[in-house]
Amino acid sequence: MNRLLRAFASGTAPAVPAARRDDGITALAQRLFWAWAAQLGLVLFGAWWLQLRGLWRALVEGDPSGISLGIVALAIVVTLWIGRRAWRLQAQAQPGSDWRRRYRDEHARSPDLAAQLLSERTHGAHETAWWFAAAAVKLGLLGTVVGFIVMSLQIGAMPSFDLDQVQNLIRQMTKGMAIALYTTLVGLLANLWLGLQLLLLDRTADRLAADILADAPPAATPTEPA
């Protein structure tokens, strides 16, 4: 992306007809938003299906630590933010948008600085979302550690190793194992889900930045003194 910014800022990138570029990026941004809406509908249907099968209740009862529900809440918040961001990219893809006007004004003063500011507008906020997507996996690993700690505490609290105590220990250890498995599973699924959405968001932002850069007038070449 930085190479593309430098190429357009220096005026060396190939030119593409403005009408074709505007139509292409506008349609792409609109497809991104509607694809996000379709994915959200699919997830809501999946959540309803899980509720019918009683799997949400099994998740709550199987993970008393609440880490799995925390990961789900995190995924919901980030997904809604991605939808809001996709809507904003769709608005900024339109001809005469705020980002386009600001880039032209900044380009007239400093092409390099204008390219950096444009990169921050189109991609800066995505870095935080990627961090939260990675945090879903880390929370899952945290739940795994918590689950093993619960199991180790149960083993340490066992006064003897007779048959009755071992059977009781196995029942108690399944609680810790359930915490470890549930949190790991939910964390991995949330990371995959958010990563797919953010990947599509980044690709659209790349195309939008390239379109805005190509729409600006070429940088003026300084003339040599006579």
C-alpha cells in the first residue's frame, strides 16, 4: 500500500479514466456493505438455530468463567463496527466525497503528506479492529489456561486416590476441561469470522485509496532555473 501511495504521489502511476474508476469503486464498496449485511443475517440465523438446539445454554453452563460469552460479545461489537465502517467506505467512494476533497486540498500543499493522511483515513482505524480480532484468540487461550488451572486445583484437593475419589475427581475435572475447550473453540471461530470481514474491509479500503490517489492532479514538477 505504501508503494502505491508513493507511486501516485510522484505521478508515475498509470492513469485510468475517472468515470470508470468512480463506477468501479462505488460498486465495490456497495457490494462490501451488502455482503456484510448478508453475513450478519447468516450469523443471526445460526445464533437462532443454536438457541433452538439448546447450545447457548450448554455454552453458559459449560463455561462458568464467562470468557466464552465475553468473546461472543467482543465479536458482536467488532462486527457492528465493521458494518458501520463498510457504510462509511461506501459513502466516501462516491464522487465529490469528503475524503476526495480533503486529499486534493492536501495534495496541493504536500503530495507526500497528503498520501500519508489518506492512508491513515482509509486504514488507520482497521488496525485497532485487527487487534481485537487477535484478542479473541488470546482470550480463548486464556480460557484454556483457566480450565487447566481448575483441573489442577481439583487434583491437588484430592485427599486420596481410592476408587470413589477418582470417580468424583473425573467428574470435577470435566468442568475445567469444558472451560478450556469451549473458550478455545469460541475464540478460534470469532477470530476466523472477524478476520474474514476485516480482510474484505482492507481490500476495499486499498481500492478506495488507489482511486482517490488517481483522481488527484499529478504533482507539479519543479522547473530548472535558466
